[in-house]
Amino acid sequence: MGLAAPRFAIRAIDAFERPTRLRLPFRFGVVTLHEAPQAFLRAEIETEAGDRAIGVAAELMVPKWFDKSPDLSNEQNFDQLRAAILTARSLYLQETDRRTAWQHHVGVYPPHMRACTGVGLNRLVAGYGPALIDRALLDALCRAAGAGFAAAIRGNLMGMDGTGVPQDLKAVDLPAFLAGLQPADSIAARHTVGLVDALTRADADGRGRIGDGLPESLEEAIAAYGHNWFKLKVSGDTATDRDRLAAIASILDRTTRPYQVTLDGNEQYAHADAFAGFLDAIRSDSRLARLVDAIAFIEQPIGRAAALDHDVSDLAAFRPLLIDESDDGLDVFPRAAALGYRGISSKTCKGLYRSILNAARVAHWQTPEGTGPYFLSAEDLTTQAGISVQQDLALVGLLGLEHVERNGHHYVAGMAGAPVAEQGAFVRAHRDLYRETPHGVRLIIDGGRISLRSLDQPGYASGALPDFAAMAPMPQPADIPTPS
């Protein structure tokens, strides 16, 4: 039996930032990331009983992923995301009536998307704003109700129903789907190998050691964390990618344990024929025999301008293809599935409700009447230790996903930039998730897995709150940067 879906008014939404500097450069797609601000949202709600509660959310503001236009600088990309947050904030604060969390979302989302696209922001950028605010509101609602995240979702504390969902979901009994979800105790971490990552200890030595107690190469990450799952970035240059994959395979093949990999094209192929050539090259390379057999799926290799223009069933016959950057709305998965795609990503930067609804689709499509197999995969846009990584882990753990890409702990030194007291609060609240070291707080990955047990407490997966006094208010962009 579900929980009663409370109605609440939104009393305040505040946006902050904290600078985040990477310990290692992260090359993916068209960018090598060295630093980026992390956005923090704090929302205050008032229930029908007059009680008030605070909720929070956080997400790194990653450049050259939401909008990959070369016309825009990283700082302009940050301003785009700020504009999406602040536009959403304004619209949510206009919601003066008490509504359920789901009613607030479906009331704001369409006008928000119209407002953002009307000034030239793409839909992927635009969705970043509601994605953060919805999580902060849900956190506040959970705290007001004294409910943990899993209990809130399974009991439909948000009040999700058929209102505001695409037509193909009208036949899905969403409350029944939610009630059937079971939270996991742990999840496998899928280690990301970026395009410029050191692969061996000797590679890391040659670049000059950081010496912060964390792994600095693929070899060291495997030794430290016990990974069996890996996400490998490819660049779109077949010869370069084939040789780099061979170097990675020479490391992964040393283990007698089974391993699995996913390939991430990050839109680096202009069309299907170009990607087909890459597949032919790796399948014919004897150095890659075991690695190719270990590929579970391939993440959006074709640029978003063409990804949904043509049938990809022939490519997907080799390994399932997953849509990521083209996923800019709730109608995308059915369109992609009709073209031969089998998977879609769950990313908190796109919104928890989209992940939930796509998971409901997967479950519905896998019925005897469906045409599966389809799948949802947990991907990472460098979620950082603390609120961000915890909310993502709680979501994908509840949705039944077996592994999650995790890279924030590798490219950033734990809770870098957070005050010592804040770091200590998170460790005390989540001792299965973090450990204190001489170099600061670190995420625990043991035997390739991350514990999720301590996420089950009142609120959206966190027993601690960030120190907002140690952050800067989010600045208002002077204008809305769009490609020329």
C-alpha cells in the first residue's frame, strides 16, 4: 500500500556553487576537463500541516557535454547550465499552490522547456535545471515525512500517476511498478578509462606522480578497487582507438576472472557507416579478442544530429546500442527503440523522474507482449562524493541496475574543496561509503562494489548536509550563451 502523497508549497530555492579541480585530466569526446564548478541547490517546502523542511541536490557543471558546440567556451557552457537552473528556479517559485512533488514537476516542466528553448538553449541543457530542483524538493519531502528514499519511491510519496506522461506510458500502472522495486545492498562500480588516462604504473611514473594516495593508472585502480567492470572511451579515430584498446586489453586480460566492458563513443562518429568501420577493425584484431567478447553494450557513438535519423539494427546486432546525449526528453526512448537502440542511460543530470519512467518502460516492454530485451544503464557525469554521488547511487540501486559508471572519485580527490567539518559529517553518517585517510575523505570501493546500506535513512539518501555557508551564491549569467 502506497504512502499518501503529501501536498506542499515551495517556500525557497537557493542556488550555490563550489569550485572543483580535478586531480587527473579527464578526456572525453571533445573536451579535456581540468576543473568545473559544482552546483548545489537548497529548497525549502511547507507541508499542509505547516511544517517546513529543507532538501538539497548537487551536480557538477560539466562543459562540452550538454552543448558540444566549438563556438562556446567552457565558461559559456557553465552559464548555459546556470541559466537552466535559474529559469527553473523562477518557475518553481511561482508555484504558490500546495501540490504533490509530481504535480509540481509536470506543472513546471513544459513551460520551463519552452522558456529555455525559446532563448536558444538545447533541451539537454534545459533539463538540467528541473533535474536538480526535483531532487532537492524530493529530499525535503522525504525529510518532512521521515521517510528514506526507497520507501518514498516504493510508496509513491511523489504522487506519480498517468498525468503528464507520454502516451506510451498511459497503460503502465506506475504505482504498482514503484511498489515492486527493491533496494540493493551494493552495486558494482564500472571504472571509466578516459582518452588520456595513464594505463600502467610506468605511464603514471613518466607523467610525474601526484602522490595523493589514490590510483593514478588503470593498473593501480584495478589493484586498489578490484574492478571487474570498465567503461572505455573511444575518440572516433579508428587506428588510434584500436591501438589504445589493445593496450587496455593487455592489462585486463591478465586476470583470470571474467570482466566486462562498455564502449562510449561520446558522439564521435558522424554517421553509422563510420562506426561500422570501427567495429570491423576491432573485431578483426586478434589483440582484442577477449575484450571484444566482453563488450556488454556501446554508448551513443553517432552524433546527436544524426543518431535518430536512421535505423541502427544492423549495428546493434553486434552489441546493443544505448542512447545518451540524444536523450533530451521523455519521448526519446520509444523513438530510439523503433530504430534499433536497446538501451538508454540513467543520469541524475537528466532527472530522476525520467530514469524512473524509462525503467518502467523497460519492465513493461519485457513482458511477454513486449519486444525486448531493453535495458537502462547507469552512467556518470562525474558525480562527486557527498550529496551528488549518494542520490545517484540510491536511484540506480533501487531501479535494479547491476553496475554503475563511477568516475568522480577517480578524477577528483574525494570531497576536495569541502570544509573538513563537512567531510567529517558525511563520514560519520555513511561509514560504509567513505573512509578517512591522511589525504582526506575517500569513497570506498571494495571488491569492485560500492555499499548502499547507509543510504537508507530519512531524506534522499543522505544523513548529512553540505555547508552552504562555505559556498558562493550562483551568479546570474549576463546573457544566455548559444552557438552562433
